[in-house]
Amino acid sequence: MTGSSGFVGGHVIKFLQQKPLKVFGTYHQHKPAPAKGVSYIACDFLNRDAVVKLFRKTKPTHVIHLVGQSSPSLSWKIPYETVQGNVFSTIHLLDACRKLNAKPKILYVSSAHVYGQTFYEKATISETDLPKPMDPYGASKIQGEYFVMQYYYQFKIPFVIMRSSAHIGVNQPPFFSISNFAKQIAEIEKRKKPPVILVGNLNVKRGFVAVDDMVRAYWLALLKGKSGEIYNVGAQNVKTMGEWLQDLLNLSDAEIKIQEDPARRRLKEPIRIAINSRKFRRATGWYETEPILRTFEQVLDWWRSRV
């Protein structure tokens, strides 16, 4: 697995530890805590030779490719680094397979953000709808998809592409909305900031999947996903960010005011992100099992223990 030191990577490691597998997890600068049955290997995926060396050593049969920059809002601040991390790392992975004549089944974790402008044109998006990314993150993810497809068509390197919607859980960085809201609430409860939560646009509509449910989707995609296919995986429940924020506020006894912060408003963004996961559900039997509000509570408690 690439990107094992990231938010989702840590949850994937915990899941894979329960399986009778030999697992390799890569990291760049920050080595994760030791995990039973997991061998961590330092690798800079922007270094082509290092990636070839990694694949020659590990000889993987399956790859979950998570390394890269995962924030749409941050991608406007670091567009070049976003393309580097998401596109070049993917090319180096694929080319290492080509050079070594290796054909592991690759799960390329893409994003619903590749659809972008299309969300203005249709209420719910399926895999056949045209990607029209609206931010550097979405653009980098669709570029990665195209390279994965090219190496499949030319060199028969098998892949499954997963276009996932937002997922949340403990250990998520605070530049993601729900984690940021929870962090602010925890700080207010401990009187480390005034009782005002700063927000961006609360009118946009989003759905959230518990990270453990999304990790299970990764696993099912590797086991049951058809090579060469693209699958949407997203939440069934979609509502405004204002409503999600109120769900979080209901978990606190503190009296908190809401204040819009102009600095937190993005450029034009999809007003509603809703994707149809029917194709993936039919192929794998996946469905959401974790109550999302319980995950919200876990995230809030996690921040309470850290601020």
C-alpha cells in the first residue's frame, strides 16, 4: 500500500492486519507506528528509481495507491505540488510495473471531484458522466486515471478505479471540513478560543462516508472489482454543510455561534456532490454499515483528547 502514513492509510493498515496477508506500507518522511504483520518501507514516489527498487523488492500482487495530495481546497494553494504528488507518483508506479513486467492489480483511488462542473448539470452522477474538474485536485486525479488506463491498454497492467466521495474519521487533518469543525468545537469547550466557530459556505450539499466503510470498499474493489472498470463509491445521505455542522454542535453542551469567514470560502465549487454507487454495490455487495453520526462523535472525542 502506498501512502500508509496518511489519514486513510492508517485505517487501511488496521483493516489489513486482520487478514492473513503479507503487507508492505510505504511512507516518505513520517514512519508510522509499528503494526503487527506490516513492513514499512521509505519511498519517495517522485523518485522513479526508488519506486522501481521498491517494486523489485516487494513484488506485490495487489496495490492500494493512496500516496498524494488529497485536499481540493489546499490544491489551489499548491497546484504544482498537487500535480506532482498525484500524477507523477502514479506514473512512476505504473512505469515500475512496466519495467519489471509486473502485473499487480492496482486500486487507483480517485475522487468524485473529477466530475466538477457536471454536478451543476445533473442531480446524481454515474460513472458514464463526463468528468469536468473544477480544481487542481480533481484535474490531477483525472490525469492519474488516464495514465492508469494507458498502461492497462498498452501493457495489460490490471486496475480498478474508485471515484469516492468525502470520508471522515479520527486522525483526519483539520483542513477537511468536518474535522476542522470538530477541532474548533473542542477548542471552544476547553476555552482555548472564543465561542465562535468559523465556517465557509454552509449551503453546499455533501455526503460523508465513515472511513472504515470506505476502507472496506477498497478491499472489496480489489477482491471483486472488475479490472478495467471505474466505480463510484459515495454516501447515500446528502445534505447541506450547515445541517452537518448542526449535527456536530448537537454533540456539545457549549453555546457556540456560527460566523462565516471569507477566507474559508473557495472559488466556484460544486453546489451538490452526489454520486450513484449502484454499479459498485451490485459488483461487490458493499453498503455503509457505520452510522455517520457515531463517526462524528468519534472525531469530536478524538479532538477533545488532543487540543
